[in-house]
Amino acid sequence: MADNPLIHDPNGGMPRLLEIMRRLRDPETGCPWDVEQDFSTIAPYTIEEAYEVADAIERSAWAELKSELGDLLLQAVFHAQIAQDQDLFTFDDIVNSVSNKMVARHPHVFGDESRDKSAEQQTRDWETIKATERAGQAQTGVLDGVAVGLPALMRAVKLQKRAARVGFDWPEIDQVLDKITEEVSEIKDAVAHSTQDHVEEEFGDLLFVIANLARHMQIDPETALRRANAKFTRRFERIEALLALEGRSPQESNLDEMDSLWDQAKAEEKTPQANPA
């Protein structure tokens, strides 16, 4: 089978990518691995690529971001081709659907509504429109439509936001902090007197309240945790570097020494580095 010249056109754009995926999924001439995939097997890769996009943004790695966005786009194209193979919908259907959604949700840009409103008001209007859309899809429950497959921390915040719209929310941050203290106490009690399953349940309750605190403080908990992960990685790598200067590894150290080196790494980050002469 002769290749479509479009596949080798470096300026082929979106039609080229769609044709590449169509060929990869061809049952007779495509890639065996690509042919075997379905929505469920590709979904984990889609989630992974989305996080790699977020990671590149967090690190301001703009050259990497271009590549990571391409990988994420490929995931959408892959799902679209699987859907087309099953006669469910096409890539054009996806594009038209999201385009229609964007036009409908921005009447102040594409319709006759006034643009004279704050970003906060626009957010409220957006949620009102989404609620109307859900009602049209027979999703009448307050929590309907919050995807189960979201990362748990992200889903917790979305569930809490939905509940808060109908008044099921603590009005003050101090009440959330009090609830955190209560949940910590319940974990201690579970550890001392209960089963591992109960301990896990109480730990989940604590994480849920922590997510609520983040929401009240207008913090994205996923972003905050990614930053904490990056900070931990940075400081632990500094511990490894300091030990390596002495020809040793962490395995040849101990907790007290590494804790002291951690404090040193922390202090170094807070101390402005002098510019070289």
C-alpha cells in the first residue's frame, strides 16, 4: 500500500495527523499495538499526557510544552479514530461539538449579551449555563456530571463546589480548620483501636477536608501538591549532592544527618546567591 503523500508533508497540519492515526489503526496495514487499543487502554496515557503538559508549564519549559501538547493532541486523535472505527463519531464531530459549546457558553462574546461584567460574574454565568445543559441531559442531581474518573483530589474540590452552590458549605475557614483537627483526632483513635480499613476511611475523610480548606483559600490542591513534590525532589537531590561530595550515598548516611542536610538545603534556597564577579 503506497503512502499518502500527506503523511510525509512536514506542513500537513491537522489533516496529516489524522491520516497518520488512520493508517496506524488500519486493521491490515497498521501497527499491531495501535490496532489492539480501545478507549479504556488509551485512557491512562491520556491522563499521563495531561499531567506532563501541566509539569512543563510548572517548570516554564516552553520547548517541552510544545511537544507535550502535541502528545496530548495525539491522545484526542487516537480516541477519535477508535470512535470512528466503531461508527460512534468522528474527529469533526468532536470539533463541532466543542465549538458549539464554546459559542453557547459565551453569549457575551458571540451573542447579544453585554461584555460589561467581571470575570467572577462570568464564572457564575458559565456555571448557570452548564447547569442548564445538565438539566437537558436529565442530570438533575446537584452532583450529577462530576466525572468519576477525575483524580480524587480534583474530584473532591468539584464535588464540594457543587454542594456549596446550594448552601452546603462552611461559611468560615476556621470551621474547616476545626474539622481538620477533628479528623486528625479520629485518625489517631482509629490507629489505636480499629482496623486498617477504618484507618483508610478516616484518612480519606482528612484528605477530603484538606481539599475543602484549599477551596476556601482559593488554592488548587493539585497544583499545591505538585509544587510540594517538586520542592521535596529538589531538596532531597541536594542532600544526595552534599553526601556525594564526601563520597557517600543516602544509604551510607542516617536520618539525623540527612535531616541536618535538609535544613541546609532549605536555608540555601532562602539565601540569595551572590552574583559572580
